[in-house]
Amino acid sequence: MKNKPRELKFWGWGYADETVAEDEVGEAIQHVCGKLGIKPPPAAAIPELSDIVLSAPRVAVPGPLQKLCSVHPRDRVSHTYGKSFADYARTLQRNFRPAPDVVAYPETEQQLVDSLDWATQARLAVVPFGAGSSVVGGIEHEDHDSERGRLTIDLRKLDQVLEVDKTSRAARIQAGIFGPALDAALKPHGLTLRHFPQSYEFSTLGGWIATRSGGHYATLYTHIDDFVENLRTVTPSGTLESRRLPGSGAGPSPDRLMIGSEGILGVITEAWMRLQDRPTFRAGTAVQFDDFHKAAEAVRAISQAGLFPSNCRLVDADEAAMSGAGDGSAHLVVLGFESADHQVGPWMECALECARDHGGRVPEESGDEGHRSGAAGRWRNAFMRMPYYREAVISRGIIQDTFETSTTWDRFAEFHANVKSAAEDAIRRVTGNTGLVTCRFTHTYPDGPAPYFTFHALSDVRVMLDQWREIKQAASEALMANGGTITHHHAVGRDHRPWYDSQRPDLFADALAAAKRQLDPDGLLNPGVLIDADHLDQRAKRVEL
């Protein structure tokens, strides 16, 4: 018998029954405010469920589906938003207009099919939901005055590891399983998926696949794409399942169509995933640099040497200070290696040689426990705690958000300067105050890094959403103007949609719209994300004009 799932917060990060110590949050707020040169403002009142006013559900659940569905306010409220800055700001304003009318919790694939059949008959908008950790507006219903009903399908009860093939190091896994439960189920077999995004504890396998998640590895095995062996997806037009193979040259891959599709083509229900033996050998450290771009050159040298570290993150001095990994006087390159097969010391020594060649200062703690101690350990711990601190900062009227991208090495220095300057200028123009913009690398490729920018700006809870939009627009336009991607691993959702429209080729947009029409002919699934169902008609009209 399955245990009842723990409830997630409808406001903030994590489970409803857990809290972060006040002194820990207080230290984070003091640090942020110190960087902004202000005294910590008072916190806005955190909303209670009783504060939220919802409109009555516009649809009636058919009798056979009533046991799967809920119209309870807590279910509707907790499925309204993800965890983006805009989501937090609207929650503080008690704005829950996009709330679904009904939330379905199918326990079998057939129940999911039945839910989609009902949605087709009733012409409901349908949003697939994993754990709701989207930071780009990927799991909310469009906020408009349409009378169209809204159904959210929560997959968390499809949460089992169904088969394990230890010989091939693979497993067949249902899409609704959370990260920790997945790892726990594989542990007795000595295996792991080894995919640890920052949202690992509060995200699902299906969500990782649908959004092309980037995980723990900074090199080599970076995106969830690398682990998918086959997929099974339920669409309004039928069920699509690819053949399970280690590789194939038989035409375009059906899996690649679904990976990153963000719920607009179908609902991923299960996948065969490539696994790894659990690592037993580890080494880690953090190297200090006086010059940010020399540190970047060291990272490039390590990446192009084919060493494939599990962790290879450049953290600028301000970001290192914000996380407590440094005092703000040096930039850090956080390095880590791991293996289930062999000692990793020789690989670490080669990486440290690259770092020294570019002016890096190597600390003593660079052995087996280096990843848990010193600056590397402090960064690792802060990285997992950051989402908890963020909600406390935002509740005090401070805009805190991130944007990530990728670019090639030959353009990086100019790219970094231009994007950071554009974000800083926008903060001053929009808020009238000097903000803080920091940068780190999340992933590293031989041909370029994935820079991840964080910005803080003093605002006011009453106006911060509009100010955030202006800053977000300026930063996004700078990414595109300087040759980056609008998103490296956070997906497109609704927040990135305008720039995704300009990044993708027009002919590809036509092809994607055609695929959506074939698989979702009534345009039920996640309307407004990636592509409009009527894209081809709109394009034809533009051509006629």
C-alpha cells in the first residue's frame, strides 16, 4: 500500500511540514542586505490558505473520475504556480487567478488516458504537473478571462521503479517519482541515475525529461537527454512508445521530440533510463583566482583536456561571498571528480595543473574529502540551501532572480561584460538603486561555458513584479543580442517564450506546430508554452499580407 504523499508548500520551497531555522535565514538576509548597502526591511506577511480567494470551479468532474480528482482549495492553490520570482511575487499579492479548476491524481496510465478523454470532450486546458518546481512559468494555466475549464494532472502517484536491468545498467521508471525516492529505489542494486539538479528533492523524472533538465555533472553527463534510453508518452491522439536501444541511426529520434517538449505534445508516463554504478572514489577542492577571466581560461583548459570532472564551476568573488564560500577577495573554481571504478587522484592533479598554469592557488584540502571541506564544501552546502533563503529575501521586497545561458569560448569575455552591464543598468534605471549581479558557471563544454547570473535589487512588494519584468526583459534581450541562448537548463515556459520565438528557426516552429496538431489536435496541452496551436494559420495570414 502506497504512503500518502507529503504536501508541498503552496508558498515557498520544500514541504509544508518543514521550516528553515530563523537564525540561518537571518544570516542570509543580513548578507544580501549588506551587499546592497541597506538595513534588512521588514518581511511582508506570508499568505495563509485562508487568505486566498478562488473562483468556483467551472467544470463538474464526471462520476467515474471523482475518486481521482480534487477541487479542494489547497490542491487548487498548490498547483497554481511554480517557484519563479514572478510566482513568489504574485503569491505575496494573493493573486491566484490562474488556479486550475480541478486537479487529477491518476494512479495508472489508464486513469491518465481517461482524464485526457474527459478533457477532450469538455475542451479543458490541461497542464501536466510533476512537483511544481518550474522557475519559468511552465506549469501554470494561462491567466485570462476565458470560460474554458482548467485541469492540472499531477503525476506523483505514478512513482515506481518498475524494472531494473543490472546487466545493461538501466531501469524502467514511472515519470512521477521524486529524485530522492528514485535514488533510494536504485541503491539496493548498487546503481544510481546520478542526476542531481538543484531541485532534485522536489522534482520528478518526468519533469526532468520534459524540461531537458541539467543536473549534477558539470561536464560530459550534463542534461537528462544523456540518460534517456526510451520513452512512453500518452497524447490526446494515442500512446507513443519508442524502442529501447542503446543507440540508433534510424531516422529522427521520437525520444528527442518529447525531451524538452514541456508538456505540449503529451504526458510522459515512464522511461527506460541509463544508470551508473554508485561512485566510491571522490576528490574535490576549490582553487582561488585573482582574475575572473584567467579562471575562465583555466576552466576551458580543463574542459578541453578531456578530463570530464563531475564538478567544474567558476564562481565569481561576489557570488562566492554571497554563498559563504569565500570572503569576496577571490574568484573560485570548484572542482570535483568521482568514479565507481578507480581512484581519481591523477585526474584531479591534471586539472590542478591546468589551474596553476592560469594563476590558480590550490588549497591543501584537495583529496578524498576535499569536496566536503573548505570552500568547496561551503559552496556545496549553500547551493542546496539557496532556494530556502530566496523566499525570505523576496518577502522583504528584494528582487532576487537568476538567468542562465550558454555561449562559445571565443565570445565569452565580451558576452560576460555586456550581459552583466545590461542587467546592472536595468536595475539602476528601473529601481533607482544600485543592485548586485553575480555570475558562475553551472556546466562546462569544450566549446563553451554555461554562465548563470544572479541579480539582487531593492524594491517594494507592491511594485516588484513590474520592476522584475523590466529587468528580466533587459537581461534576456542582452543574452540574445550577444549570441547566447535564452535558457540553458531552466526550460522555456511562459517567462522565456518571447525570446524562444526569436531563437528558433521559423521552419522549425512550423514543424513543431504540425507535430502538436497531430498529437494534440484540440490544443489541450499546456497552451501558450513553446508554440501556439494556431501557429500555422497565423503564419499563413502573415504571408498573405
